[in-house]
Amino acid sequence: MTSLPLDSAPLLRHASAMTLAHAHSIAPAPGADQGGGLAAGLLAMVALVGLATLLGLTLLARGDLADIGLLYLVPVMFAAIRLGLRPGLAAGALSSLSYNYFFIPPRFTLAVADPSHLITLVILLGVALVGSQMAARLRQQAMLAQAQAGRDALLAGFAGRLMGVTRRDALWAMLAQEVARLFGVRVLVAVPDAQGVVELVTARPAQDRLDLLEAAAAQWCLDSGRSAGPGGQVPTASEWLFMPVPGTQGPLAVVGVGNPDADLPLHGAQAPLLESLLAQAGLALARITLEEEKLALGRVQERERLRSALLSSIGHDLRTPLTTVLGTLRALRPLSPAQTVALASARSEAERLDRFVANLIEMVRLEIGAVQREPEAVDLAEACDAALDHLAPAVSAAGVERAVPEDLPLVLADPRLLHHCLINLIDNAARHGGGRGIRVEAGADAQGGVELAVCDRGPGVPAGEEERIFGMFTRLEGSDRQGGTGLGLAIVKGFAEAMGLRVTAANRPDGGARFALHVPPALIRPVVVPA
């Protein structure tokens, strides 16, 4: 875009004056903005009248009198087109007087002996009047077009400079500087804080804060989206005119303008022009906001990518040596009771580490969407037994109580994913539930589905954290979920949702936490008893 030169303030004031003149359907004062050009034009008009007179006298000396009056049309049209209505009428009157004085008998007097000569005088005045009106209209349209072009150039230059702004503070500083320079006024910019209360961010000339009247008017402008102050939609006691910076969801900021001479801050078409500038600033702020959100999203995505890569690397690099260690520990045979205890402890910790690595790998698969479901009819009682056997003897000391009826209907689920869910729920209860009172129970729920729950006797889940506890790496302070990696419950939630199940966390009335898997009625497969 083409930027506007630094001396565009006179062009702005000229554009405002021209638009205001057009709004009142009057022509601008002829020559008001030409200064010495008007005097030179009048001298040229008088010189043209004198030249026409000399040419007429020359023709008269040769005996040709018929077309002398047409010579005076030249100075009349010149004055009407170049200088305006009044100079054109003056040229018509001067031409008529000159023609009458030098050429109409009796010559060298202003008397008219032949009434037919009056027609020539009237024609000269009529041409001056009509030509002046047409010329004034053309001049007005040309000046309005020039003013509009200047306004468009100003907006284009302002928009071009906004494209280089990438920070909010720089945007408000540039807006205040441009408005102060273009309109010759004092400027301040106020934006809402987190509570929606306006606060001053920049001002030209600088000031520290808004006084009571200014703050009240700026707040009303921000809340209502309407201009407030002298010349605004709603008059206020403040000497500042406050106008909103528009946004898609309401005003984004407030710009105040004040006249150093305590006059009206803006005149004529300046207010609509300032509104256009503020609209451009609103678009620039929307662009900056989108760029900030894009940058923040990019940082989140990069962090997630690095975390996934780290989890994948840790999981796969640990799996091979850990499998070897587990195989060796299982193959060893103790030679003494002390070795029996040591091998059992080592094997228990190795199996725990194996589950941790498995959780890492499964979480990576969840995040990249690589979890594949292979649903089939599953017996919940058998699934619970398999999970308890997998965790034995780590959970045997906790005394797990099993309350899963054998006659429960089959559920449509992925056996491998369901197995991982149960292992993590039971292990979570064993490690964080006080090490006692673990209960695995199942039964019908109120929605016609089946509920499979793992309960413990620990401190429970803090109120209001029932959803957040399933987040990745979440360890809640002040509860039984402290310590650990915080992956187990996140994997339970991810696998459950992949199978179409729902998982919830709650506190038991008699103390402890209760984590439940809810199977909807659509995934229930009733047992068919042969006749």
C-alpha cells in the first residue's frame, strides 16, 4: 500500500471542509483556499476584457461591428470557470459596460440608444451567470473527488502502517500518535482490564491516569459502544470526546480526543473519518489476537510433540531390557528364605516398572490415535479375575474383595483395552487407597446398563476434582492420589472412551474413592440360555 506523506494533516482538514460543504449543498467560497491566485485571476480577467476591447476597436476601425460582442465571451467564461460565480458575474458586468461604452452608439457613454443592443448586454450577463453556476458545480465536484481521494489515501496509508504492528501496546501507541498528528488534538487510549474496567494505556501528550469524569465517560462508551462527549451521540460533562474501537464481540478499547483550545474536538466530517481509522485499528487488533493465538497454539503443539516423542523413546528403549530382567527374575530359583523375599521384591518392582512402561507406550498410542478396537463379547467376571491374577501377588496383601455376579450379561468391549483399564484401576486403589479394603463390584445401573467399580478405603477425591483427576500427569494434593506418574487414570479414561464406555470418580459415603466403568445399554449382550 502507498503510505500517506507526513504533511497530510492539511489534506485531512481540507477533505473535512469539502465534505461538510457538500452536506449543506453550498459551493465553497471562491478562491478562499487560493490566496494570491484569486488576485492574479482577477487581474487576468481584467486584462482579457481590455484585450477584447482592443480587438473590438481594431475590428471597428475596419468597419466590422457585427461580431465584436462575441469577443467578450472569452473573459466571461474564463472568470466563470477558473474563478467562480462572483468573479464570473463581475466579468460579465465589466464586459457589458465595456461593450456599451466603446461600441454601442452613442459611443463613449453608458446610454443605449438602440433597444436591440440591450439583448447583447443581457446575453453577456446570462452567459456569465450560467457559466459561473456550471463551473462552480464542476469545481465543487472536483474538490469533493479530491477530498475523497485524500481520505482514501489516508486510510490506505494508515492500514499499511498497521500491517507492520505485531503487539497490542505498539498498536495503541501508533493509533494515538496518528490521530494526534492528523487531527491536531489531544489523544488518549483506554482498554478494559480483566474485570471490564477501563484503564489508560497511552496518551499524547502523556498523562498518568483518567480523572473521574473522563473515566466515567470512557466506561460508558466502552459498555454502550456509542460515542460520548462534546459532539458525540451522548453529551457528557467531560471535555473529551470518547469513541469506541469496534470489534466482532463489542468494543475493544476507547479512544478519547480533546481540543487544546477547549473547542469541539472534531468538526464536520472529521468524526466519520476518525471512526474509519478506529475500525481499521479494530481489524488490526483482531489480526494481532489471531497471531497470538496461533503462536500459543504452535507452542502447545510443539510441547505436545516433544512430550510424545519423549514418552515413545522412553517406552521403547526401556521395554527390551526390562523384558530381559523380568525373564531372568522369573527363571531364578531361591536357595534360602532370604533369597525368596529378595527375589519376590525384585520381581514385584520389575513388574511395576513394566506396567509403568506399558502405560507410557499406551499413552503415546492414545495421543497419536493409534488405538484400535477389536470389540467382542466379554464376561466381566472373567475380566476381573484376569486383572487380579495379573497383579498378584502385589494386590493379594491388600485383601481384594470381589463382588462380581457370575450371571452378569456379556458386554461388547475390546478385551485387551478392558484388561488395561481394570489393571490400572485396581493398581491405583492398591497404591493410593490406603492398602486395604479394595473392593471390585459390578451390577446394573439406573440407565439400564452395567457398572463395574473399584473401591478403596483411602482419603478419597477432593470435591470438584472428579473430572480433573483423569488428566495426564495429574496428582492431586490433599488426597489419596499423590505420588505416581499420573498416567494410569488418564489411560483408563482414554481406553474407556475408545470402547464407548464412560468412567467416573466419586467418594464413597462411608469413606474412600470409587472409580466406575459404565457400559451403556447399547453394548450389553444378554446371555442366551439354551432351551
